[in-house]
Amino acid sequence: MTTWTRPTTLEFPKVWVTFEGKGVTSSGTKQKFWIQDVTDDYKEEIIHYIITGYLKDTPIYRYSKFTDDPQSVEDYVTMWRKILDQNVSLICLTQDGRGQTSVVGFNIYAVLHKNANRNLVEIMKGRVSKMVAGTQSHIWNIKDIFTELNIDFNITSWGLYVLPEFRLQGIAYELLKAGREIAVALGINVSVTLFTSFGGQSVAERVGFRDITKCSFEDFERVNPLFKFPGIEADSSKAMRLMYIRYSDS
Ligand SMILES: CC(C)(COP(=O)(O)OP(=O)(O)OC[C@H]1O[C@@H](n2cnc3c(N)ncnc32)[C@H](O)[C@@H]1OP(=O)(O)O)[C@@H](O)C(=O)NCCC(=O)NCCS
């Protein structure tokens, strides 16, 4: 799924956005953040936060007990490493009073061409990774998004995460909005992204994403009895939603 690579003509690494958080620091000032390309020196730190944070906090991974199955974690981490090597992912950083830079969140982007192999299940070996990839492939395949939206390329977010101590300050909103900057620089007009958690869907709606198709967690079990996320009914996340934004409209 990842044969596309970033053109060498596009400046790298580039800072795409700088902004202030909604919260106020202990010294009464607004904290400053910036969003830039993910450089090689941040890739393993992102993988660390995926394993210790993203896979624990995101409902579809939490309720499928994804991290209990080492093969499944290895399958997805292998995929994320390949995606990160496309060099279109974004990281949000901040600096503390002593000038120490730290990771705040990230938005892992993949660029997909309409002819790329999108069969996730066939590259998974783990029991849980096959199940989760099955649900994701199901929703991606309900419609041919490339024909439906009349596009050749799609830039898709494949992992939006903000560290707990920085949440509800507008970081995810800025990370998703920054997707527009890099997409436009690459000449890509549309982002189609699968948002699986209520939090991610709320942010996506505020940025201007609209549904293409969706599937509730109840319906997944009707599609395939193996497509189960036991306990997810107690979560505010009720469905996976495949959503899109057309940057020329926003
Ligand atoms: C979902 C997540 C990325 C949101 O990050 P965040 O930086 O706290 O989000 P923001 O502060 O940018 O929120 C933007 C808007 O969405 C709303 N929102 C964010 N998280 C929400 C949640 N869990 N429930 C409802 N609304 C939420 C905010 O209230 C805010 O609305 P406002 O503009 O009216 O203030 C973060 O909670 C996270 O990393 N969760 C775990 C991983 C995950 O679920 N990723 C998304 C997978 S689809």
C-alpha cells in the first residue's frame, strides 16, 4: 500500500503550522506548538507512543485487546514504519521553559494511489491484526472511493494521537487541519480517512470532514461474527466512519 514516495523537490523537513494552545500554562501564558514533518529521529519515538498510548487508548485496539497479541502489534508496527517512510506524516512539538523539545502528538499520513494494493488482511499474520484489518478493509471496500470522488490519489490519516496531558487544547484539530497544507503542496485534493473513535470523529467533523460510509460496531458482528470488540458498547464510539474532505471546498 506504500509504494508512493514524497517528491524530493518538496522542502524537507518543513514546519507547516505554528499555533498557541487553548490552555494557559502555570506562568499565565499560552503554550506555543508547531507542526512539522516527521524526521527520521522521531520515527521510533512515534512507534513507542503508538505501542504505549495509541493502541491502548483507541477503542478498536483497546477493546480487541490488540496489545495482548505480540504478532498483531508487530504486523501493525511494520505497516506504520513503512507508512512513516513516505515522509508525509506530521508531528506536533513544543518547547518547555528550559528549551527542551517534546512530542505532543502526531498524525500519520499515507498517500494512496488508486491502483495500489489496499488489501490489508493479506499482509497480517496475527489473530487480532487480521480481525481489525478485516473490519477496516470491509468499510474501505463498501464503495470505490477513487471512482466515487473522481480522484487518483488520496492522502489518508492512519493514526491521529495526542498525548493525554495535551488533550482538549485543539492539538488534534490543528494536526488534521495541517493535513490540508501538505496535501495542497503535494497536489492532492482529497483526504479520505477512517475515523474509528468518537473523539476522532468529533475533531474530523469540526475540521470539515463528511461521511462517505459508516458501519456500526453492532453491524460489524452481522457482517462477520469474528468482527467483535467486546465491551465497546460502553464507549461513546458507536461506529467506524469513513470520512472525506475536499481541500478545494474548504
Ligand atoms: C481523539 C484525540 C486525537 C483528540 O485530541 P485533542 O487534541 O484532545 O482534540 P482537540 O482538542 O483538537 O479537539 C477538537 C474538538 O473535538 C472535540 N473532542 C476532542 N476529543 C473529544 C472526545 N473524546 N469526545 C468528544 N469531543 C471531543 C473537542 O471538544 C474539540 O471541540 P471544540 O473545538 O468545540 O473545543 C485524542 O483524544 C486521542 O489521541 N485519543 C486517542 C487516540 C484516538 O482515539 N485517535 C483517533 C482515532 S480515530
